[in-house]
Amino acid sequence: MTKYRTLVLATIGFNFSFLIWFSFAPFTGPMAEEFGLSLAEIGVLASAAIWLAPFGRILTGWLSDRWGAPTVFAIVLAYVGVFSMASAFAQSYTVFFVERLIVATAGITFVIGIQHVSEWFEEDELGLAEGIYAGIGNAGAAGGALILPRVFGTGWSGPLFSTNWRAAFFYTGIVSILLAVVYYTVGEAAKSDKKRQATKQTATLKDWIHTATRYGTVVLALAYVMSFGLELSMNGWLATYYREGFNTQNLVLASTFAATFSVAAGLLRPIGGYVSDLLARKEKNILPIFTGRYREQWTFVSLSFIAVAMVGMTLAGLSGQVLLAVGAGFVVGMGCAFAEGAIFAQVPAMFPDSSGAVAGVVGGVGTVGGIVYPLVYSAPFLPNLHTGYSVVAVSMVPIILLTAWVFQPRIAEKATSHGFLGADTEPGAVSADD
């Protein structure tokens, strides 16, 4: 293996994981009809797709450091494929709901791939490499929205199934199992035995607790709530929003509108990582208040942009112009992409020997936004479907303020050693008294 082959392998694996994770989104209409779901219950289904991700990402991040990414990635893809196939045969909504919860853990593969890529690339290339991996990978949600309702259309009548969404879940499950075999067979954990052992040695419970509670880890995790968590919520909700908020009953058209967000949030992510690398390499200040903290400056700008763009999403929706709302969604996706790329340029650069553990915490906590935000969008007490975006924007302000505090140069320079819990030392450090 080379670092570029590793990047391609991880990206393909994660892209498909994202596709199968949100494969339910284009079919919420026919599933709602078959199981008798209300709009609020569809919102719960979109939220439920994220429920197991926080713990799952935290666990698999640590497991990837401990056992290597190829083994862990293959295991996840294999069981996700099995349960996706099983969900195609479900006759009870309760059984279906549980099976799709398990399928939704496909999203935990994100941190596995982050760890895998970081084991092969040097620090000055991490932002771009991780951005390409995550950006193209995240675009799997757009692929699902664009491809699945076209391949498995309303009039689907094929082998085994006469229902389009059941066929989609069955055949994507088969592909997931095949990818698991490929990943386990082809993938290599790290570029050298020395790098592999350095990472493995930090994969202890004590070191995990230490790194999980450092200022840098905590603030990046919260920043990921309002960027990637937001992206997850929009991926699972926008098709419903464009259908219900603008009376767009055409399933393919509503899914296409939703896909514009996923395309922006996915394919523009490498730009976020590249800008972070560029500013760090050239030591260029774009926000003097955080002088010398080049990656932090770009992350802060990106996070602030998201909050403003979410208010714009509400205003566009209230205009009643669906194309304006689609454009606003694209802008929000762009903000998510820049922030996510910036955040995961920082993670492996700050914690080079425990990138899996930190990526697991950041990625796991970040998914909480995907659980909470859909409940806000579909909340029955809001005056309309457009208002929820501004409510979410207001909830982001405390995170932005905390980020500003941690990104101050005097705090940022010790963000990997000082934390909210435990001694302010490096993991594994021995005191002079010993």
C-alpha cells in the first residue's frame, strides 16, 4: 500500500457508508405511507439515524488505534450490510426501526477512516488529505439522494421485491458486505511498524480519558456539533422539508433539491482542510485576535459563517421561493464543509499519536447535533417549518463563544496538555517526584 491507495480505499469505504447511512432519506414518503407515520414521526426517524453514533464513534476511534483501521472498518461494514438486508424484509415498524438503528451505525466509520489516513500522511498534508477523505465520503449522502430514487423508482418491480425502498436496502446491504471483504484484504494499518506501535501504545483507558478532556478535544467536539452534527440533521431532513415546506410532492425533485446541500457539504470539505494547511504553512494571520494560531483562526471564521448562514436559511424559506431556499441550503452546506475540514485538519495535527481516540470523541460528540436538530426543525410549537433554522443558529452562539476563549493564544498553546478534568500534564508523563 501507499498513502494514496490508502486514501482511495478509506474514501470509497466511507462514501458508501454515508450512502447506506442515509439511504432512508429519499424514501420517507413511501415508508410513511406504508407504516402510517406522521411528519413528527419522520423527524424522529431522521433523528434516530444518529442515536448510536456518539458512543459508536468514540469506541471505534479507540479500537482503530488499538487494533488497526482495516480490521475495525471491515467489521462495521459487514454487520451493517447484514442488517440493511434484514430491514428490507421487515413487516413490523418496530422491527424495521431497530434494524435501521443498527444500519445507521455505518456513520461510525468516519473516525476509522480519519485514523487510517492520519497513519499514512505527514502533518503538513493532513488537512487536505483528511478533507478529501471526509469530503468525498460525506458526498455519499448526495449520491444516495441522487442515485437511489432513480435506480429504485416508484414503479420498481424486480427480483425479490416490488417495493422500491425495500429493494434499495437489500442491494446496498450486499455491496456493504463485499466492501468489508475488500477493506480487510487490501488495507494496511499504518505506513510503518514504528508508527503503528506508537499509536497502539497510547490506546489505553488512562490516556483516552486524558486526551478526551483536554481543552482542544472538548472545543473541537462542540464545534463539530454545529458543523457535522448540522450536516447530519440536514441530510436526513431536507428532502422532507422541500417536499412539505413548499408542497413539492415529486420524490425525485425533492431529493435532488436536498442533494445540493450534501454536494456542498461534502465536495467542498477539502477546501476547508487545504486552507487550514495553507495558513499554518505560510504562518498567515487572517484574524489578528488569535495571532499565531493559524488553524484556529480559520476554524473560528468558518463556525461563525455557519450561524449566519442558518439565519439566511430561515429568511429564504419565509420568502416562499423554493429555489432561493435551495440556494441558501447550498450556502449552509458550504459553511459546514469549511468548518469540518478545518476541524479535522486540527485533530491529527494536535494529537498525532492518538488521532483515532480524539477523532472518536470529536466525531462522536459532533453527531449529537444530528440527533437534536431534526427535532427542532419538526417541532410542533414552531409557527412554520422555516423557523427552526434560526432557533438552531441561536443555540450555536455559546459554542462560538467557548471556541473564542480556547483559541486565545495563551490558552491554545496548552490546549493539548491542559483540560477540564484531571492533571494538566501530557498523557503518560511521570512527575519529578517519582
